[in-house]
Amino acid sequence: MPRILVISPSGTDLHNEHDLAIARAAASPATEVEVRHLPALPVSAYIPAEDVLLSPLLAAVRRGHEEGFDAIAIACASDPGVREAKALVPTPVTGPFEAASRVAAAFGRFSVMYPGVTSGPGENLPQDANWIRRLARDYGVLDLLGPSAPVPVIRPADEVTSTLHDQETQARVTGGQVRENMTAAIHGQGPAIAEHLWRNGEAQAIFVACTFWSGQLGSIRDTVPIPIIDPVKTLVRYAEVLAAASLGN
């Protein structure tokens, strides 16, 4: 039975239940999937900057290798730490962008939709599309990359957590608002942005690059007649391929 470890690069378990449900539904019945977050990180609704993230993340990757997982998936669409993790352990390690780039390349020219949200101090929220071009170059698909487009997302006001004192509670309240805002953005603006990328950007596939949006892409699929690549589903299915290869199957 293949075993896949999905690491949520967050200091809380806010995303674990969501990611696990999506991952188990996407994986084959014979695959065991486990989702873990990183308690050593600051408690926040947002992913921290890489200088804070990297050490706990790599430690979790090493533990996953030592525990015998057959593949390790880092559940953030900007693939933080994936390159370093690949050099750290022999167990296959991947991220949503790498997985999506392998799938999208089969269809031809692909575009990327990503959250357009203001980044706070010490957070890792990309403010432009340079990270997309960098990863496309790293994965050898830059020549297939079409236009990228942010989906504008409203950042929760500070007042959401200003009256709360417990850090974990603050993160959960803010995280709930973040998820609501993300859902509203992908359903409200996502279809029109996807249609623009298809009609004007000549996209033959679209990668929706945020794990928050996994499982919420039906309205986009109903709008454009091209493959829409789900971040967590594609991540887990690609990790299964890597696990099978590492097991000699």
C-alpha cells in the first residue's frame, strides 16, 4: 500500500481537514494519505516567509522519509522548500506547481490563476507573477507558460481578531474569514478571469494556484472548455505516480 505524506506549511491545523478530504477523494483506494501541519511555525492564518518556514518544513520532510512514506507532498502552490527537500532525502518530494506543470504540459499552453491578496509582515503571499515564471523555468515548461492572472481577494480587516487574546483562536477566526473571502473571489471573479485567459491568452489549460481553492472549481469548469487543474487533487495524484515509481510498480 503506497503511503503519501501531505505537509501543510502552516503553524495550525486549519487546513488539515480540508486537504485530507480532498486528498483522500483524489487518491486511489489503496493509497494511504496523511496530512500534517508544522506546529513549530508561528500560529497564523497565513503561510510565513521562507526564512521562517524552511527549517521546520525540512525537518518534517526528513521525519516523513524516516517513517517510510513513499512520497511527500508540500501543500502550497508556490512549492516552498520543494527544491531543498528533494536534495535532502531520497524519498520523492513534490509540490502543486510541479505536479500541475507535468500535467499541463500534456495539453500545451497553460495559464495560472493565483490569489491577489496583500501580504503582511513576515508572510509569504506573492505580490506579482514572478514566482510563476521562476517555477515554470525551474520545471522546464517556461516556453508553454501563457499569461498569469491574479484573482483579487479581500484581506480580512484587523478588527476580525483585535478583540481576541488567544493566538490559536485568532488564527481560526481570521482563517475562517480568509476562506470565506477566497471562496467568494473564486466563485465571483474566477470564471470571468478564466474565460479571459482562454479567449485572449489562448490557454489550453489553467492551473488554479492556491490550495484554498481545491475542490471549488466547478464554476470555472462550467465556463471554459479546457482542463482546469486542481492544486491538491493533482498534487496527490502526481505523488501517487512518484510513489509507484519509487516502489518499482
